Amino acid sequence: MTNQAFTRAMPSSPSIQGESPFSSLLALQQASQPLAQEIPIIDGQSPPQPAHGRARSVSIPGSANAPRVLQPFNTENIRILLLENVSQGAVKMLREQGFEVDFFTGAWSEEELVSKIGDYHAIGIRSKTRMTKRVFDAAHQLLVVGCFCIGTNQVDLEAASKRGIAVFNSPFANSRSVAELVIGELVCLARQLADRSMEMRHGTWNKVSKGCYELRGKLLGIVGYGHIGSQLSVLAEAMGMQVIYHDVLPLMPLGSARQADSLEELLSVADFVSLHVPELPETRGMIGAKELAQMKPGSYLINNARGSVVDIPALIEALKSKHLAGCAIDVYPREPAKNGEGAFSNELNEWASELQKQSNVIMTPHIGGSTEEAQRLIGIEVGNALCRYINFGGSIGAVNFPEVNIRPITEQETRSIRICYVHHNQPGALLAVNEIIGRHNVDKQSTDSLKEIAYLLADISDVSESDIQDIYMRLSKTPANILTRLLS
Ligand SMILES: NC(=O)c1ccc[n+]([C@@H]2O[C@H](COP(=O)([O-])OP(=O)(O)OC[C@H]3O[C@@H](n4cnc5c(N)ncnc54)[C@H](O)[C@@H]3O)[C@@H](O)[C@H]2O)c1
């Protein structure tokens, strides 16, 4: 068993039995080490790093009020398993933090995970490793899962939450990649590039200008003005386009863009319509026969959002009738599970061959966000999230977990500890906690809940060794406890 200072309530017993997990904290304090404090990790940057090993305290130059890096007291033993060839930037960042990192290029099977996950405090995966309930049941020390990708379907989020394990992903690191792909598609559609290129590959010389246009001065309609839609807006204006957008929220326009009063208005005036809405019940079938008919004759449709947003048979009809001059599609209602010849066929989507036959159609295999840069950013973002959660307890950005953060402990506060208490969201839970910590000087405290799980962060100052041990033991034994950690 690790001597990390955390206790998870096990399904079969109220707390982990055995040697006190507190010994390292006491040892640390006996050695009169300063109690380290938190420094926010800025996106894209690693926190200050020790030259070797794991520093107890790293100061930001400046006043005594500067925040200090807060670390688990027994950092040497934090073990992280990274699978599926996650970005080397993340591997480097985590090793520089002093964590013990085991890196593997492939995914692990459920059996392999069940037999080895018990050794690790954190795991980093991409889309092929399945974190099932069985795996979580075997993960006695696991604190956090980092999905180095967009989706989290491969993780049983409920099983993770029940064990107090936070799950992080990186939903927006590839926004720029998608926005740039759309710019490419706008040019390709306006100039019929896909068709000309296909003809040349078959030896056909077809030099035409009819029906080919510049983007300059054309109106781009963006549906969904979020991370991708708003970036696209800026890029399109730089190409000399005008931008109109539709969103369910009233959003501030960037540049000279303007928000349309309705989707119908946007569809009726835009030369190009690009979809950037999430997959929701309201966006399912959002662009069907009626909406396609509302689009300007000779306009183009681009879908890099989700396959369910567009009714593709209706789109095929709009292309056949020449009401639409072309389309670019990156996402489909059903997508092949793996790469390979013949993977995209009528067996998967009954209209596949019909769409393939239409002119000025660009079809791509869900590559909107697939760039080296996006992978690197995902590595930084998820790597930071893991560091933040392990070192400081901050759970902002977790997908299955209440999002809680509190301001850093400063250099001056030399005898402060941070309590990270994951618990069942049940009546009396906070009363029990406050009975334990209420006698002490609670500098700050924040709590939130998400469905059945709640999470509390609290900083306590001026505590003695015996106080700390008492707080830890008593919190671990509260009826609502799922996982108690102490950071110093
Ligand atoms: N093709 C790819 O590889 C790829 C990569 C990344 C993201 N995506 C997809 O792109 C889409 C947008 O991503 P994002 O990061 O910009 O998301 P986002 O959450 O930042 O933005 C979505 C926007 O859509 C708006 N919206 C929600 N419902 C709406 C509705 N019914 N009508 C109009 N607007 C609505 C929201 O208010 C928000 O502003 C998502 O579906 C995502 O899955 C695809």
C-alpha cells in the first residue's frame, strides 16, 4: 500500500486498512520543510520546475504574498501510467514534476488494466483504452484520469465519480485546426477544386471559370459561434469575407461580424453556411429539407460539427437539383470504427454512394481537429489538468466531477494544509466536516456538488502535527467520505 495521505472509502469497508498513510506528512513536518502552496498553472506553460527530484517549495519572485507551489507531501511515490502514445510534451511535463511516469505507445486491454492499474495514482489515455467499472474497481489508488483527446465515451464516468476519481479531457484544443480546415474548404468549394483534382488524376483537362468564385466579398454564415465558430469568423474576415452568425446565446461579435436574428435569416442570405453547433437533442436534424430550401440558390454547406446535425438524404436532393452548388462534410451519422479501404460504404450509411457521386462534394474522414498542433495542445492542457488536480486539488474542467478551486496559499502561510474531500452529496455531510475542521482556523473553503458527488477544498492554517493527524483520520471516517487527501 502507498503511504500517500489519502483514504478512499472502499465498497466493502469504510476506509483503507493498514499502515497509517500519514507517516510521510509527519516525517515531512518533522524535517521542518516549509509547507508548499499553490501557484496557478498557466495554459501552455509548465509550473516552475526543480532542477532534479521534486522541490517542496518553489517561489515566484516578489512579495511574501506570492503563491507557492502546493504539492502532495509524498510526491516521490506518485505513479502515472500513460498509454496510447500521448504527446511527448505531456510526458516531459509530468516527469519534470517529479512523478514516476510509465509510458506505453499502445492501448491496454481490460485484463491488463485490471491487473496493473492498482499501482498507479493517475492514468493518461486516448480513445482506445476502455476504463470500465471493472478497471475502476481494481484502481485502489487512482485519483485522476486524463483523456488526451476530445471525447470521454471510453470512460465509465459514473464508475469514476462513484470512486471519487476525477476525469479530465481537452474539448477545445483543436478549435483552430477545425477553423483552418473550413477556410480551406471554402476555397476548395468556391473553385470546385475537388472535382478538378479528381479529373486531372484521371487525365482530364477541364479549364473552366464558370461557377468558380473568389471568397472576397462573399457572406459566410456561421451556425454556432463558440470556440470554433468565432475563430472561423476572424479568419474569414481576414480573407475579405463578411460574416453573419446564429447562436442560441446573444454573443459579442468579433470584428465586423453580426449576429442574425434567426437561423432562417442566416440561411436566406449566406453564400456559405458552416455548422459549428454541439450534438444536442435540439441540433439533431437541425439542417433538413426545409432549412436547405431556405438556403440561397447556389450557396454551399459545410458540416464539421456532428453527423447528426444534417439530414444527408435531403442534402443529396439539394445537390442533385443544383439548389446547392456544393458541400463539404467531415462528420457522419455513422462513422467507421477504424481506418481502411471500403470502410465508408452503403452498409454503414445507405446513402454513401449517392453522396460520393455528386459534383463539388468534399468528403473527409472526421479530420477537422486532427493535426500535430492540436495533439500537442491537448498534451499540454490535459497534462496541466493532471498536475493541478494531483498537486493542488483544483478540479476546474473535470467532466464527471464538481468543479472547485480556491485561491492559493501564500509564502507567508507556512503552516497551512489543504484538505481535498470527495464525498457523497448527502444531508449532514458538511455538518460532519465542519464539526471536525470548525475548531481550527479555516482560511478558506469552497464546495460544490454534481449529482451524487460533492467536493470540498479547504485551507487550514496554524495546525500542529497532531491536529493534522486528527483531522485526517476523522475526515476519512465520516459516513459521506469517498476520498480524503491532504496536501501540504
Ligand atoms: N470535425 C472535427 O474533427 C471536430 C473537432 C472539434 C469539434 N467538433 C465539433 O464542433 C462543434 C462545435 O465545437 P466548439 O468547440 O466550437 O463548441 P462550443 O461549445 O465552443 O460552441 C458551440 C456553440 O454552439 C451554440 N449552440 C448550441 N446549440 C445551438 C443551437 N441549437 N443553435 C445555434 N447555436 C447553438 C452554443 O451556444 C455555442 O456558442 C461540436 O459539435 C464539436 O463536436 C468537430
